Amino acid sequence: MLNVQYLNHSLQELLKSHQEILKMQRELVTERQKSLAAQQSEITKKSSAIKESIITKHLEIQVLLDHNLKTTLSHLEAEDCAAVSSLGWLMENNLSQMQEIEQQLAGITVTLDHLDTRDDLTSDHQSPEVIDRVSGLLNRSESCNVRLEDAKAEQILSHTNNILLLVSSLTPTMRNLVKSYSSDVCLDPDTAHPNLLISPKGDSVTYTEARSKELSDNPSRFDTTLNVISLQSFSFGHHYWELDVTGKTYWELGVTYPSIRRKGDAEDCWLGRGDDSWCVEFFDGEYTAWHRGVPRRLLVTKLFCRIGILCDFPAGSVTFLGADDMSLLFSFCAGSFSNSLHLALCPGHSHNGTNAKPIVICSATSPSLLG
């Protein structure tokens, strides 16, 4: 009986101890939840402020451009109006002189028709005065100085073109932002699936039906999934890579920890299916973002020739871009990365020749990447 009481007492003490620990953990979790909610609110508030500031700046730029356009056009229109008015005055004078000439010609014709004696030739028809006035008008209008100033027009066009070049050099904003993060990278052939061909420079990967028998089956090599990762890994800073996927109907692009599973048929050998990797997949015209095995169908219909991957270690994010026009495809936010990251590629099977093209890593210094 004492033993039972002792056991009950011990159990009560144990349960009370667990109860206190759980209450304490509940308080900690509650505080953590409040902290996370506050952080979430702060991020939303900060993001909204940044977006408002950017919108304001763009509106100010638009106001300046509109004002500059209005001022320039008003000056040109004033000069145009003055020139047209001056030329109109000369044209009216010409018309008036033409009418007077016609009258004089008519008078002379009548006189000649009724001429009886040579004495009538002394009649005053004022022809010499008209002739002098017409000659003067012709002399004034022959070398007419009424014209738009060509040099000024060329300067205006030159300044306008400079504005265009300046704005073009600064936009699109994301293109100029990511180009400063561009990093050279090459593929590691020791990690490539035996059905993948890696170029000598390590800047492209192509699927081949002929499985290579010369490759050693080392621990780094993917033996089931058609993956290859970069030789270089990155653990801090910002890094951007651009991949040419022209002519392909299937591919997977992303980043991965070196710990990604490489052997066997496990689901997490595929990019984005486990905790170790993040990717965007393109298959038969559809884009899907993958992480932790969760698919997110992207509402994108454009067929991009180039895909950009921006890895931001300070923000703990991986962003995928349609690099043709720098449009956003999807952005993952991990908060922080627990290991270094490799670029990871999967060119996919050939699909009866429809997906035979390689994936090419664009050079970080190529004009198409930096332009």
C-alpha cells in the first residue's frame, strides 16, 4: 500500500514538474509568436515605406520629364508660330503684288488694244512704280531669312537623346541591381549524372542517351536524377547567375546545399523536393517553384530564353527571374541559410529530341548579361 502511495506521489510530482515546464514553454512560445508577429508587421511596414518612396521618386521623375517636354515643345511651337506668321506676311504681300500686277497687265492690254497714235504711249500707267515694288519684294523674299534655327534643333535633339541614354542606362532597375552581383561559376563534372555531358569549360550541360561508362561512381555523383552542381559554393554576399534555356521544353534550375541526397530513388534527390534545395521547374510550357516537396504553380505563360537566379545571403532569399525582361518568377525566403550553396541544374531527358538543347551558363561579363 505504501509503495502504491509512493508511486502515486512520485507520479504527481513528475506530472506537476512537466506541467510547470509546459506552462513555461507555452509562455515562451506565446512571447515568440508575439515577437514573430511584430517582426512580420515591421517588415511589412518597412517594405511599404520603401515601395512608397520608390513610387514617389518615379512620379517626381515623370513630373520633371513632363515639365521638360512641355517647356521644350512650347519654345519650338513659339518659334514655329513666329516663322509661319512671318512667312504668311510675305505670302500676303506676294499675293497683293500679284493682284496689282494683274491689274497693271489688264490696263496695259486695254491701252494697247485702243492705241491710235504714238502720243498715247505717254499715258501714265504707273508701271515703273509697280515694277520697282515687285522687284524689291522679290529681292527681299528670294534670300528669305525666315527659318528655324537648325543648330538649336540639333542641340535639343542631342540633349533629348542624352536624357534617353541616361534613363536607359539606369533602367530597368532590377537589371542594373543584379548585374552588380553577377558571379562566374562552372559546373563540377564529378557531380554530373552519367547521362550528362559537361562542356570543357564547365559552362553548359547536355543530356545524352549514351551513358558514359568511363566515369567513376564517386560519392559526389548523382546516380539517378539528371543533376549537376557547380564546382564553386557560396556562403555570403549576393550572387546572380543567368542561364540560357533557349529551345528547351523541360529543365530544373536552382540552388542546393552540398548535403543534397545524390544516390538512389529518394524523392529528395530531385531539386526542390527536400529541405536542401530550391528550384523552379519548366515542363511543357508550365513553370513550378519547388522547396520541401511543395509545388507552387506559377501563373506565367511567357516562354523565356534566359532564367536568372539571384541568391541573397543577407536577406536569406533565392529569387528566380525571367531574365529576358527581368520579370519576377518566384522568390523563396529562407530567413537564413545553414550551409553554403551551389548552383544546381537539371537539363531533363531529350523527350524524343524536343529537349535536346543544352543549358548554358552565361558569362558574368557578357554584354547580354550586363546590358
